[in-house]
Amino acid sequence: MYLKPIFVGALLASTSIAPAMAQANTDITVVLSEELDLVEPCMATRSNIGRVVMQNISETLTELDVRGDKGLTGRLAESWEDLGEGTWQFKLRPNVKFSDGTDFDAADVKHSFDRVFSDQITCESKRYFADTALTFDIIDAQTINVKAEPAQPILPLLMSLVTIVPSETPIEFVRDPVGTGPYALTDWTAGQHIILERRADYWGEQPEVTKATYVFRSEATVRAGMVAAGEADIAPQITAESADNKALDFAYPNSETVYLRIDSQDAPTSDIRVRKALNAAIDREAFIGTILPEGTELAVAMTPPTTLGWNAALKPPAYDPELAKQLLAEAAADGVDTSLPIEIIARTENFPNVTEVAEAITQMLGDAGFNASVRMVEVAEHEQFYSKPYPESEGTRLIMAQHDNSRGDPVFSMFFKYASDGTQSGVADPKLDDMIAKASAATGDERSALWSDVFAYVHDEAVADVLLFHMVGLSRVSERLDFTPTIATNGQLQLSEIGFK
């Protein structure tokens, strides 16, 4: 159960709200926790990139309303219809131009998806489509048919994940993205800032923010201090320790799940007793209210409790270091080399206090008898371990990561996290592959029931990973802005949703 947005902490006497910023009244500054390595539209489902690109520079065909109860709405698509046999027809919005002045049409949609699925680049959004093959048939400039094989009953929802680029866009990653969104990228100075400016020729309603400057500071206290001092307007991600101003700080329901991915093909984690021992060795409760904020929940699935098919019968593994030692001893007695190294790979600035979390977990594993160590890496290096092909190692690696699923259906998580062919899967289980395929193709109550079964199998039978926490986000927002963070703030920050008081 998620908490409603709350003010965190108490207003300190030493903290004051600075006067209005010196810059233009409708310009804002956003301070992010890490520098972007890419500003590439097909990578916009990665949270640090999405906060800049998604629906600001580049738009999607559909969009899920998380501020109200509208459900799935149109963005670049005005409407869609199920034609049967896996085919959906999308009617595109007319009179839309890209930021380079060219017209948006069905050819751009086809090219955008061709680019995402190209084997010449690795796009983040590709992973959400599992083993679904898409065929595009352009009917006219504003009409396109999309056939999914196997049939995909939630294809319109999947369309909310792929940003549309002009058909002239090269296959390789771009540094100067062109999109249909209300803003254009006008400056990217590596290590310093990214600047977006409002487009006068945007097809939709003009947003209030005229210009957004994104800067990067790794320390949460620095980010929070910049907003308090009037040097920035929004810090989307701060820590519980730095959330000390109830006039500025908001907690919001977060769609991220923190976990350790286990590669069940490696020794010693190929033995289920070792995987169970990893889960028993970690005192999850100890993190909440200390280095993670109150409201953080213990995870039993890769997706948050708001997801279709949520299985309320599942319980977090109990903290039992003696059981962990017993399981390791049993595995060793049967010839499993439990002395092999287990290295935790964690990404710096992935979430507040990630280093402290990773170090504490490493200590707990060591206390239970594992040969454990931790390595903190930057985002680009983390991706080398996070997605296939995985580098070889002596022993195995546990990849600490956050996974975001705010879209309400497990299909956005389960294939690429757990299927044998999933790009971030550590599992090779034909039974689980079949279960995921059947749930992905089902509709209505059957779909919910099948996903519930998948959750149970992953948790109880496969013991596929070390599920840790459903996170709570904390943001600091200037008093001059009319903006309340939502579950979407974790992965995007739509400038069009920001107003001024």
C-alpha cells in the first residue's frame, strides 16, 4: 500500500526560502543526481534519461495517465482499434511537426520501431516487447496497422514505451535528438548542463515553462540545498536525511523495485539452496527508517503492489542467518563450491544511499558465510553487467538494480527479467517461459490469475533473485512552482505539467 504524498521532516530554523531566482520567471533549473551518458530517444525508459527526454523532447503514441483516472490516453495517436488476429490500427494526430520542421506521419512511426528493434544498436525500450514480433503496414500518412505475433492484447499500452523520431534518423545513437515534443534540446555541454527550450510550433497547448536547464550534483544534500537557496527549482531525487524542509519536500509513491539479480547458471548460485541462503542472509527490515525512508516496503515481486495479478499471499523471506549457514553447509556437503566469490555490482547514484545499502548487504552475506564483495560502478559500466551478454567471472555476480514498472501490467517486466531469452534474465526455466507466454497472451480475469501464478513460481519455486524493496521517492520542489511529484516522477519529469504560483 503506497503512502499519499507527504511532507517529510521538520522545517529547520536555519533553512529559509531564497528570493525568486535571478533567471527569467518561467525558466527553471532541474538538478539531477547523475550526469547523462546519453540523450537518446530509444533509451528514454531509463529513468535518468527519461526525466529529460520522455514527453519533453520526444513523444509516444499513447500515454498512461497517472495524475487522474483517464487510463490510457492518446498522445501522437488520436485513437486505436483492435482489428482482430493480433492487428491494431492507429489513427495518428495530424498537423504535427518535429523540431526540425518536418511533418510527422506513419513512416516515422514505422522507422522508430524498426530502429528500436534493430540489431545494430541496443535500445532500452526493446526489452519490454518480450518475444513479440511487430509488423507495420502503412495505410496512409495518418493511419498505420501494427500486427503483433503472438497477438498482444495490451499493444496500445506497449506503445507508450517507444518514442517517435523522424524517418531520417540514423540507426546509431544520436546526440542531438529531434522529436515532436514541446521542447527542443538547444545545448548539451558534457559535465555541465543540458538545456531544453520551448518550441513555438508545438502541436499542443503551450506549457508554462519556457526553458529548463538540467545540472548534475551527486550529493543529495547539495541538490536539496540548491533548491532551498533558489539556485534550482526541482531536485527529483533526494534522501530522507536531506528532506528536512516540510515546505519543499514531498514523498511520492515510487514504482521502483530494488533487487539483486542472481545468475542461476553460475556456480554456486546454480544450486537453489545457495539462492535461498542469499535471501535468508539479508535483514531487509533493518534498512527501513534508517538509510531508506519510512514507507519503503519489502518486495516479494519485481513489480509494485499496484500491478495486475499482484499475489498478496507471498511473504518476504525471513531474516535467518543461521538458516543461511545451514543451507550453505548442505550445498557444500553435496559438492557445491560455496567458497567461490560472489561480487555485488551496484550503480553509483542509482538511488539515495545505494552505496550504504550495497555495503551493508555485503557485510550480511559475509556474516552468513558467503565470500562476498562489492563494487560500485558508473551507469555505463553497470549496463555491461546488467544486460546480456554477461561478462564471465570466477564464481558469480549479483547485480543490484532498480526496476521501474508504473504501467500496471507485469508484461513490462516479466519476460526480460525472467524468461530464458530475456535481456536481463538470470533464469533459464522452460516451465517459467511457458507461464510468461501464456499470461502475456491472456486477457481479463485469466490474465490476472496467470500473472499471479507467475509471481508465486518466481518467488517460491525458482527463487530467481533477491527481491529487496519497493521504494519511496523523495523530491524537493521550489515554492514558486505549482507541481506535485507522482509515481511517474521516478522515470520522467514532464515540463508541461509544471506551473508557477
